[in-house]
Amino acid sequence: MAFTLLPLPFARDALVPYLSSETIDFHYGKHHQAYVTNLNNLTEGKPQAQQTLEQIIMGTEGPVFNNAAQVWNHTFYWNSLKPKGGGEPRGELAQAMTRDFGSFAKFKEEFTQAATTQFGSGWAWLVVENGKLKVVKTSNADLPMKHNQTALLTLDVWEHAYYIDYRNARPKYIETMFNNLLNWDFAAKNLSNAK
Ligand code: MN
């Protein structure tokens, strides 16, 4: 069974003006699609073609891992954004942030620092590790499930994620996602599933 590009959880112009349709067309339509196509080409006729994405991610390294992980990472990223998102989480997630970071502001500072300082291509994540919230950053296709962590939310900081709309201004992209698009409902659902 071939791997497929999952539909976006919103319309391609739903994140305007914070992420343009052109960014979505390239990031989802070209980059994300290319990882799916590459993964199908690399696994065609092999036992991996019958495995789940997660099984491939946990069981491989190299090009097969890179493409499988990037398929997973991007689906997770699209779900980490939503129109009229941003602001602060409420409920259990907010309480866990206060418990583990001190406050939402402290969490935001730590996440922004991770996303800004990830050198080159990669990802910033809010994860759960041993029952505790934590901010981590990963390079290239690397992701929390390879490190016994459960991902709650991610931000893609590869240049292709922001260059069309923000050029080289990665910090402005991060701040805009915090203010307008981060999907705390998705993160809260992942936290409740992590128990
Ligand atoms: Mn990307």
C-alpha cells in the first residue's frame, strides 16, 4: 500500500495573511508531497511498503528514515497550526506548562529560543518526557519519537517554512505563529492521549 499525502486540516488560504497560499502551495504541495513520493519510490516492492509510517521511522536510518519522518513531521506541523489560533492554552495544558516551565511566558521564551537557535534546518517541539513537559529542537528530519518523547506541538524552522513570507526573518515567523496560528487544542489532545 502506497503512502499518501494526507489532506490539510484547513483550506490552502486559511492561514493568510500569516502564511500565504504560495507558502502552502510550495510547502505542502511540493515539499511535503516530495517526501511522500520519495518514500514510495524508496520502499516500493520492499517489506517496508507494508509497514506503518511509525514502524519505518522507528526501524530505519538514512534516506528511508529521512523521508518517512518528514512525511510524519509535516502532517504533525499542519495540525499544529490553525486559523485564529495562537494566544495561550487553557485547562490541563496550561496547568502543566505552569508546573513544568513556571508560566506560559517562560515556556514561550524557551520554545522561541529553541526555534531561533536551531542551526540550519530542523524543528522546535513541545514534548512530554517521563510525564513532564519539555522543549526540544531537532535537526533535519529527526523527531521526538526517536528519543522516547511524545510530541505535543511543533514548528518547522526549515527555511522553506518561512522564506516566501518572512525572507530571512525567522524570529518574526516564530512570533507570528505564537500570536496567530499555534493550535493549542491539538497540543492539549496530544497531552491527554499521552497518559
Ligand atoms: Mn517543512
